[in-house]
Amino acid sequence: MLTKLSLLIMRIGTGMLLVLWGGARLAREGLGPGLAEKYYGGIGADSTLQTAFASVEVLIGALVVLGLFRKYTLIGSAIIL
């Protein structure tokens, strides 16, 4: 019982992290490209690429929170994080 509850809490926390971080990138213009410039030497700093990545991040996070397509979304969230 405790294991299932712990996994649920961890899944919701991880999914919400993705949703909130992706949502921040979508809501604030220039946040994604700015982070790519600062931390990744400009790799992937294109605004369109960052918007697409943030959208995928929000989608995967929402699916993780809802527990849908876990076989794929948990792998996707692990890659993103």
C-alpha cells in the first residue's frame, strides 16, 4: 500500500514539474532560448524549437500526472529530466 502511494506521489510531483516548467517556457517569451544560451552554449536556442519542446514537455507532464500511456510517458519524462 505504501509503495503504491509513494509511486503515485512521485509520479504526480514529476509530472507537475514538467507541466509547470514547460508552462513557464510557453508563458514567458525568451525564457527557453535564454536558458539554452546560458547553460547549453546556444544549442537549441531557436525560439520555434523551444516553443515546440515546451509544448511537448507540458503534454508529457500532463499525461504522467493523469497516469496515461505510462509505458511511454515515463520514459519521455526521464529523458527530459
